[in-house]
Amino acid sequence: MRAARIHAFGADPVVEEVPAPTRNPGQSLVRIEAAALSHLDMTVTSGQFELRPELPHIGGTDGTGVVVASDTFEAGTRVLVRGAGIGLVKNGCWAEYLVASDRALSVVDSELEPPVAASYFLPTTTGYVAVHDVGALEAGERVIVTGAAGAVGSMAAQFAVLAGASEVISVVPRPEQAALVPPKTRPVVGTGADVVTELGEDPVATLLVDTVGGEGLVDLLRLVQPGGRAALVGYTLGTKLSIDLPSWLLRDVRLLPVNMIRKDQRARELGPEMAHLLAAGTLSLRVQSFAFDDIALAMRKLREGTVNGRAVVLPCG
């Protein structure tokens, strides 16, 4: 079978022929239809993460496919593949076939197209947890969401609208992304100090959902009212943050991490409802599909922040 493997940390994945896996009792053999690319994948393959897989490594923490053989699922059942170390310390979904523990599989809504089914779980559950579980948004509050044209940012903005926020300000770094923010939100173009210039020096929101990180986050915290919250999700614009402690203490803004690895059980509880909302059209998720041979290109675009929504590759496409 063909698989995309990492041979050195920091290097692009390489599509090559490898032996097909064989399953044991308690495992299922799945033919992968679509596999997601995420910032977690990017972090794992960088070698800078606490979890370092043995090389060569088949990446891909999330995917969807059809069961070929299993003691638990009927052949032909479409399943979501994630968890149980898949793509982290075990071979992942960047392959034509995957053997996984049955506990890493769950039946997926058949109304979802494979690219959406493969990629919806992380952004929808992360967006929901950031807005509700961590951000504790209440109706009538004003919200700022950064990276609102991206998958997680878009979901956070949509959940804020659905929760009855008085206004949702969708921040994107480039002018061409302004048209990609969710409906019923206000697009603002820029990063860090540029956003402050656009919105003014006074605090304008009680909740900031930041999906991009970087030093510009310091400027954005000035836009959060004293006693407000900042739910921190991602770091595409940088992994470091320097805070002047006296200023931060004076502003009294809570910095709240959104750690979806620790909230995996909560995400699994939310997953079926998220799929239902997508199938019903209540939520929308943009997905950009890439041919399997273009996985290195897709990863580069992910690092550059130029993917339109969620990126997936099609191993059997």
C-alpha cells in the first residue's frame, strides 16, 4: 500500500510503498478515504513535541474510512479514526489502509462527505470548547475571534453567533480572507497592533478566542475588558509570548488554555452533535482537498496559513 511517512523530524512527508498492515483481535482494518492535516500533525512531525514517535512514522491523527475487517464493526461501515495514540505514537491515517484499536473508531454520520467527515471533529469540538467550556460565553457579550477564516476560528465565530453574542469580530491577517469569515460577523483585517488601530484603544470585548498566537496577542489583550477572558487555542503566528506582568495584572484578563488532548472525552461527547449540526447546515466547514501525492505541498500551505479552511488528503482518491 501507499503511505506518507516522516523519515526525519522537520522534513516533509514522503509518499512511498510500504507493507499493508494486518490486524489482531480487538483491532479493525480500515480503508482510509480521507485524512486530515492539522497543526497537531505539524507539531508532532517537527520533533519539538513531548510525544516523539519512532521514525519512519506515518502521520495523521484524524481520518475517515470504510471498515474492511473487524470483530466489532460490520464490513462497509464508515468510521471516524482518532485517538488511542493514532498519528502521535502509532502510525496514523496518512495511508491507504490502517489497523487501529476498535476504541479508536466511531461510526460517522453517513450524510457527511468523506473530506468533511475526516476533518470536522477537531475544529468543531475545539471551537465549541473554546467558546463555551473555556470561554464561558454568555448571550449579549461581544467576542473577538482571531484566525476566523481558518477551520477552528471559523467554528468559534459560528458558535459565538449561535450563542447570542451581541457582536462577533472576525479578525483575519490578509484582505482576501475577509470574504471567508462566517456570516453575521464583522471582518477586521490585520494582526496585533493593526487590529487595535482599527478597533480603537479602548477595550471592546469580554472574550477573545485566539487561534493564531504570536507576539501580536499582547496587543489584542488590550481590547479585552478588565475581568474578561482570553481562550488561547493556536500558535500559527508564533509559539512565544512575552507579557509585561504589571500591565497584565492591571488589565486583569484571564489567559485560559484550550487543551484538547486533556479534553478528549469531552470532545467525544460532542462529536455526534457536531456532525448533526454540519449535516443539517447549522454549521459550515470549508475543506480543501489535496491529492495524496501533494501531501508535502499541503503541509507547507498549512504552515504558511494559506489553506482555505481544513486541509485533507485522499489516500485512496
